[in-house]
Amino acid sequence: MKNKIIIYTWNVNGIRALYNKFGTTFYDWINGDILCFQEIKAHKEQLPADIINVDKYKSYWFSAQRKGYSGVCIYTRIEPLKIIYGFNNEKFDIEGRVIFAEFDNFLLVNSYFPNGGRGAERVAYKLEYYDELFYYLEKNYRDKKGIIVAGDFNTAHKEIDLAKPKENLNVSGFLPEEREWIDKIINLGYVDVFRLFNKESGQYTFWDPITRARERNEGWRIDYFMVSDDFVKFVKTSKIHPQIMGSDHCPVSIEIEL
């Protein structure tokens, strides 16, 4: 009998804010086997016990040194073989941007990619982070087991991936050099699995809350599952869940069958 595993990725834009709005009921909405959250904006010691110890899940946390900023966590019902926090590069690890969870058949990477919106220096930092992460994966895991990279990539790849491409050609998140890096990831042998199952426009994962863009569905698709091409055959579906509220992003899920 084949084993089905549902994995979610979600930039929650502050896990304490989400908890204050909904308690722990948001875990029931997504109901995955593994949950990858980004931009948690909290240290573990700042959180109530019932958000750390959610029924049937074990949780792993990697926070930025700076409080109230960045950070990632993984909740999983499946016991990982190994958890690695960051990739031993202080320049990036102080911002708490990546957790590696190794399972029998695959490596799951939960990553919050930098936002380049604060100027050229942060765009350069963002592109260097892309380089560092995928170099780490190629060196340590490629050809050893399947790789799933989940998270907020902070880049829309093609014009179909945002509502107003022409207006955003010079905006970080849609700059040519950022989009070229998504091409580079794909050329390394990773597949944007959502586009295997859905090639329609209007499929977004982030909306600007200031302009209430979600009401008009004027958004960006910047949250992805990138799966190594040797593992894609196990991915049975990928979905965006815009009906799930609580953040300026919505969750994305995949179902794998092993």
C-alpha cells in the first residue's frame, strides 16, 4: 500500500498574530502531515505551549537573532531522521531562514528567501542566498535522495505569476536578475510543481494588504514547491489555498505518494 503525505508551505506573517486571531484552530484548516511556516517573527520561548506542542505534531524552530523578524518552523507528524538549522553560514543563519528536515525518501527544505525590497544591497544579499542554498543542496544531497524546497521565494517567475507584470518590471520580486535565478534553479533540475497541475493565470499566493489587493485578486505567486526532477514522479497534486486567511500570504500544498 502506498503512503500519501500532504505537505503545506505558508508564510504566516507572524505566528503570534495568527494565534491571537484564531488560536490553534488554523492547524485544522490545513491539516497536513508536514507544515512549513515562514516569517514566524518569534522565538520559541516567546510562544505559548499550545502553539509549540500541537496535537500529533512535533515542531522545530529556527528564529532570527533579531526579535520579531524572519524565522521558520516545521511541524511534522512524521519523525524526521535528521534536522539541520541553517547551513553554517552566519551571514544568513542570523536571519533564521532555513531548516532542513531529512526523511527516509526525501529532504525537505523550508526556506524564507530574503526580500530585496529595501534596495540594491538587499537584492544582492537575496541572490547570494539563492546561490548559497542551492550550492549547499547540490554539494550535500543531489543524487542522494529527492529534494523538496518549500517556502516564500519572494520572486514571481513569469508574467503569468503576478497580476500587474508591466507595472512591476523594476520592482524587487520581479526584477530580471531575480527571475533569472528561478530559471537557474529550474536549469539545475528542479520543477515548479504547481505549474505541472495548473497553468492558469490569476493563481496567486501573496496580496498587498495596504491596498486591499486580495479583494481584487491582484496578487503575486511567490510561494513555491521546487522539487528535484528525480522526485517529481511522486508528486500527485499541488494546490494554492486562497480561501485560508490570517496572513497576507495563503498556503500552498503538495501531495506525494511513496
